[in-house]
Amino acid sequence: ILGQIRPRFVLKIDSEPQDALNQINKSVLLDKTISCTNSNNLIFLKIPVNHQHYWSPEMTVRIEKSEYSELVSVNCLIGPRQSVWAMFALIYAAILIITIFGGMFGVVQYQTSGSSSWIYLFPIGFFCFLTVFLTSKMGQKKGRDQMLHLVSFLYHTLSEISSVERIEKK
């Protein structure tokens, strides 16, 4: 999706959360193209360090049993590594703060004195924001094959213990 920097999707399986967690951990040991970190019902699937590049994605998988259903939901979030995500969030925040406050200063100065070069921060900020967004989309495209590998690994691993169905969120 064009505007989505961190894609999300939900899978539905007919298995216990602990069984799914154990199956993923067992499959990671057999597949050397995936590395994994666990934290309770959270799993962080990554590409091994020797195959990573700057734009390599990681997938956060949360496995939980629904309160109202017998089925187990597997919530997945794919995004850049945390360091890359934090850097882009900082850049977006800096551009936004400088553009808003500098632009407001420029508007006030323009209204009081009739001219201000600060007012040009609005188009410059928009251009910088667009440039950073397009850079992030370019990086996402570069990591697309690795992202598809992570998703494929998860689908195949979970399909070994249960049927897997994707839930469409509206």
C-alpha cells in the first residue's frame, strides 16, 4: 500500500498459542535464513546479520487466543529495524517542528512587516517531508524480497500445524 510504511496483517489459526510458538522456534532452528528472538507471546523474526543490509525488515509476531472465539490470532507487523525506524521518526518530527514553528513565525512576521523569508519554510518543509517519505518507500522496496521471505516463512511454518487464514481488517 502506497502510504503504509509498516504493513500489518492478521492470521487466524486453529492451534494453541504455545504450540504455534514452539513450531516457529523449531522451524527457525532448521532454517538458517531466519533468526528469531522471543519475549513471552512476541516473536521478532529477522534476517540473519550476515545477510542484512540497511533496509532489511523485521517482523513482529504476536500470538494470542481470542476471548470470544476458539481460534488463535497471529498479529504481524513488518517494518524496518528499530534503529532505522527511530531515525526516520526523529527526522519526521524535526521537519514537522521546524516547519510549523518557523512557518508560523514567518506568517506573523509577514502580517506585521509585510515581508518575511521565514514563510518559505512551508514549501521547503513539505519538500523535505516528501523526500524523506520517498526515501523510506525506496528502502521498503529494496527490502521487499526479504519481507516476502519472512511472510512466506511464517505462513509455511504455521501451516504445518494448522490451517492458516488471513483476516481482512476493514
